[in-house]
Amino acid sequence: MLTSNEREQIDTAFKSDFPGDHNTRKQLLTAWKDRAFYAATAHYRASEKYEFRNKLLTLINIISAITVLFAANNKLLATNSSFAQLVLAVASLFTVLSTAVQYLLRYEERAMQHKLAANEFSNLKRKIERYLSINDISNSLIHNLNRDYNFISKHYPLVSQYMWKRALKWRVRAWSDPDPFEGPSFVPDESERRGLEAQLKG
């Protein structure tokens, strides 16, 4: 726990880096809260996408392996050697390809990484919400939040532009019916609205 003197020294050191007006600081934290919300949404969607792909490949792998075992041990197929060889070849190919794709693309690992990133951004969003409820938002507090955000961004994978646009679409929908618990905490001005709509079209 920092003493009052240590906190004053930190605030003085970062005075030139962050705005000194309380309302401006609150607006800054509100913007960071919304950004953390969009980042969490995008990472959760990316995690779901990779998890679905991993399950699909696993299902293909299981079906192909069962087909290989069935074709190799079925007496009816054994009477038609050319057909049995074709079934075995196709099923074996699907088994090898699905296993190789799972190994090379690491869908399961990527899904977990994006889920962890989403959890971190959600935690950061809740932390900012707690800080927004206090009257004294210090420079040291803003610096710590900025450091946490940078740490998450550097140590977890980035989301694709498509996933980020999906998160921005959530914001566009929230303008007409904002969710007080999960959605953006303010309606953007006209310039920001045009900027986001341009990103969605680009």
C-alpha cells in the first residue's frame, strides 16, 4: 500500500502525461472501459470460432477413424476389394488431414488463449467500473490501468479485423438500445459515429 507522500510523488511524476481535470479523467476511464468491453467481446467471439473449428476437426477425425476400422474388418466390403480400398483410402486421408490441421493450426490452444484474453479484458472493465465510482481519480491510478491494458495487449494474441468489426457492430446496435450492465456507457457524438461506421464499411 502506497503512503500519501509516495502517491503524491507518483501523481507529480505523471502529471504531464495524463489530464488533470477530474471530469476529463473520468471521460478517459469511460473510454477505456468501453474499449475493454469491445476487446473482451472480440476475444470471446474468436475463442468460440476456434473452439468450433477444433470440435469440427475432432468429429471428422473420429468419423474417419471409425470408417477405417469398419471398412478394414467388414466382410461385405472385403468381397469388393476395389470399393473397400477406395473407402479405406478416403477415410485414411481424412484422418491424416484432420489430424495434421489440428496439429498445425492449434485451434484448441488458440481458443484458450483468446478466452484468457477475454477474461483479462473483462476483469479490467470491472476494475475500471469500480474506479469510476470513486470521486478521486489520481494520475497513479490511471497509469496503473494503462499499464494493465498494455500488458494484456502485449501478452495475448490479437483478434482479426473481422472479429473487431463484429465487436464494433455491437456498439452500433447499442446506440438505439444500450444495455446499462454490459453495453457501452455513453452514446458517441456524430463524428465518432461516422468514424465507426466508416470502419465497418472498410
